[in-house]
Amino acid sequence: MRHELPLFQPKDPDYAARVRASFDMQQAMQLIGAELVELEPGYAEIHLAHDPKITQQHGYIHGGVVGMIADSAAGYAANTLTPHDTSVLTVEYKLNLLAPADGQRLVARGEVIKPGRTLLITRAEVFAVRDEKWALCAVMQQTIMAMHGKKDGTA
Amino acid sequence: MRHELPLFQPKDPDYAARVRASFDMQQAMQLIGAELVELEPGYAEIHLAHDPKITQQHGYIHGGVVGMIADSAAGYAANTLTPHDTSVLTVEYKLNLLAPADGQRLVARGEVIKPGRTLLITRAEVFAVRDEKWALCAVMQQTIMAMHGKKDGTA
Amino acid sequence: MRHELPLFQPKDPDYAARVRASFDMQQAMQLIGAELVELEPGYAEIHLAHDPKITQQHGYIHGGVVGMIADSAAGYAANTLTPHDTSVLTVEYKLNLLAPADGQRLVARGEVIKPGRTLLITRAEVFAVRDEKWALCAVMQQTIMAMHGKKDGTA
Amino acid sequence: MRHELPLFQPKDPDYAARVRASFDMQQAMQLIGAELVELEPGYAEIHLAHDPKITQQHGYIHGGVVGMIADSAAGYAANTLTPHDTSVLTVEYKLNLLAPADGQRLVARGEVIKPGRTLLITRAEVFAVRDEKWALCAVMQQTIMAMHGKKDGTA
């Protein structure tokens, strides 16, 4: 889905280090085993290996966990475009679950559609990967708010 | 939000045991520490104690975890109204995060708005509770699909 | 749905005249025949009479028209709480259509759930009324942005 | 957005005539001046010329009207893939308004993401076109239900 979109110019040249530090502070991401694998301006990709501890009653990865990595991938995509002293928060998102998250791993790709100063509109796609076959299992549309002057990790 | 709604008659008199068994099979719910506390026809309530392992970068409970318990509370509210041989799956949901999940515990209340045969429309509210003061921190609207003839825990 | 919510104190004592003037500038509302019937702080109600010109292929009122009055009712509910020099715009909304809009008239009730300074979170319910029997036909959840210092009708 | 998607094989070889006949029965589409311009399997495009009668208080095309054509474009995209005796209805949609609908005309492009037998998941993008410059003004994500055995225009 990436090639149709405009390329973005980051306001913070050190966006990657800043976003990775924020991700590392999210204990919930470590709890489920999520990894922030790729970052570009306006784009973030999170990978998640299958593990029984994150499953639902049929043995697939829980839909709520799918939502967590979709939300995070798109939120961090937005965060790549904000100034260095700015954190982001999710105003809202809408997730469609298209198929069971039946894979050895999941890949969540978040991207910015519209980078406003206060609000950034994003979307994400989540794929379940089994034996290198990719199946789209969720799509999300999201609104992110930039908190100017509020760095991550500060009270 | 409950008193405005019609009361529902469950099709399965043993809905509570069935729904609790399904919840207990969701390892992801155990991972985050969620408990299914209350069940009535068309209603489910999930509680979640604060724990550092489920936090985001500011120390509050992660928005994705808030989404998980909202999704589950509303999905199990729907599941109370389906026949005994029917499991449910989330088609989609939309979550607004209204305030940081800043509480000693969270309470997610899910309820059915419209119980169709194939699709059930639900909503949820999540409260952060601190020193017995309740603050509304998220609202969700959701579509659930009933899988007739497909019990939970069967392949 | 109104009695569960906190009462709101309007910042602009003349909110009703201001909101009605804004509604009257919306030619699209006149085109479909919508009327702004009731206003209270944090609440707005729009009525719409059935007319063949606003129908879909089965003769019911078009779902898009249902969305228009739900969006407007909740947006104007938000507008009752903003300062006098502030207009509002819809950031996003999510609408579930529960039943055909099969009535002699529709009633859309919008209300504010969370009145922030920049963002206001709202919801709406739309009822189809036939022979004074009310049927819930749509529910909506919405995010509104306040444009401080930008009055309605100014460029 | 079209080239990333799989091509679809229609079940009804006469899908185009069927879908156009359904569109022509929607008086609400005529009321606002919407035209169904392009149809392919899994894709529909609706155009709408600017007219003062469909504006909001700032003179732009009303957000609710933007929602109407997004909803219809994606719904008819779904309808191209259903059997000949099947009508579709919108279960729900979520619309983000990204910019004012400031154009001489709007173009709404709807496409199917996932064509299930009962539910079809779709999305739409709406562009405002001024002097042949295209600006993305809305994005939508939607759930459509196929009503098998229920043709359009039958009671």
C-alpha cells in the first residue's frame, strides 16, 4: 500500500531513535512479544511471533492483540513526523478483522494518510504470514493527536 | 448505560457457563490479567487490575489493552444471546479513547444494542477506577457475527 | 440515553441562537428537509419527514441521509458547548445501520460524551417513527474538532 | 489505490446493468446530483458536481454528502461481486474527513478489500477536484452485507 502515497519529510532528523525509545518504554508491547522492525518517515512496521499466550479460544492470535499492533504501528508512523518534543496519543481507531490471525507471525504496517499539525490521520494493514504466504487479516483507520511540547516518558 | 435498554431473553439457559468456559480458553485474557466478573443476558463486565506489564510509555494502561477488554466485554455480551452451539467473532469495532487509563483498575462494560440472527450490534464503555472514583476513559461501537453450528474450542 | 450523562454548562449563553443560525446556513439540510427541533447544552435533536426524494432503492430513507442527520445532530450538540467565536468540524464518525429507516419521520438525537477544549467526543441515535412507535435504526460515534476564533459563515 | 489489489471475477456477468439499475432507483442520489461513472468488478466510482444546494455553512460540499457518495461508491463496488439475485446493505461505515470538500466536483472511489459470501469489507476515498488538481478529502472503511435471494426493487 505504500507506493501510492506521498513521501514525507520528517521534522525531526532523529525521529528513528526517538520513536524506538518510546516503543521500548511500552511494557505492553514486550508482554505480547511485539517488535518494531522498520521505520521510515510516515511509516512503521511491527512484527509479532505466534505464541500460545496471546491466543483466543480457537488457538489463533487474539483479535485484541491484532488491534494492539495495528494501533501501535499506525501511531508510531504518525510519531515519525512530529517534532522532537512531541508525543502522540490515539484519539480513536476503527478495525475490521477480515480473517483469523492464523500465522507463524503477524506483520502490521502503519502509514500516515494526512499529517496535520494537531491531528494525523493514519491507516494500518495486518498480515498473517504462514510459510511465507501473506494473508491480509485486518485493516484499520485511525486518528492520532500530536501533543506538542510533551515528550514521551515525562509526567 | 444499562437501564435504557430492553431486557433480553437468552436462547441458551446455560449461557453463563458456556461464556465463562470460552473466556477461560482465551490465554491472551489471562496474560493481561483480565477477569470476567459479571454476566447477564446481553451484558458482560470485565475487570482489569493495573500492572506495570500492561502499560504504555507514560505508565498508564496501554490503549491497546483498553481496546482488548472493550472488544471482549462487548463480544461476550453478544455471546450470552446466541444459541448453545454458536460461537461469535468480531467483525469490526471502533474505539474512542477519551482519557488516559489512569486507575488502580479498569472496568469494561459491554452490552448488546441490536441482537440479529447473523449480526449483533454492541457497544462498550471502559472506566478507570481510582480510589472508587470512576472516570470514563473509552467508548466502543462494535459488530459481532454469530457462527451458527460452530462451538468454541472446536477446530 | 440522556439521563445517564452529566449536565453541561454552556460557555456561550447565546448558544441556541448561534447554533440555529449555523444550521440555517446549511443548504444541504434544507435540501433533504431536516429540521433542528431541540437544543440543550450538549444535546441536539434533528427531525426529518419521509419524502420520496430522499429514498433508496427499496423506498426507505437512504442510509446516507440517516448518516447526514446523525452527523449533524451530534456535531451541533458539540457546538452548543463551544465559545461564541468557535465553529466545529467533523473529524470522523462511525455509523452502524441497525434497521431500515422505515418511518413517517426520523428523529436523530446527538449528545456530547466528552467535551474537550480541542476535541469533543459525541454520539447519536436515530429512530424511525411510524404511528408513534419508535424503532432504533442507527447509532453513531463521532469526533468533533473545535476551531477556536473561527466563526461560522466567515471565510 | 487500485493497483495493489487482487482482480475479482464477478459471479454475475451482467453486474454492470444490474448495479446501474439499482443506482437509478436511489432518488437520494439524484437529489444531490450524484452520477455512477465507472464500474469494474470490485470497484465503483461516483462523481458529484458542486452545487450550492448541497453545501454546509462555509460553502463547501456538506460532509454528510461526502459520506453519502463514499458509502454508495463502496456499497456498489461490493454489489458488482454479488450474484444476480442479491442486493446489498450497509452494516456500518467509518469516515474520516481530511480536508474541506473544496472542489468543482468530487470523485468517490469505492473498492472491495475482502469479498466474503455474507459480508464484504470495502473502502472508499473521496477526492475534491479543482482545476484538475486532486485533493484527498475523505477516507472510509465499511462493512456490507449480501442479502441472498433478495433482488433490488422487490418488497
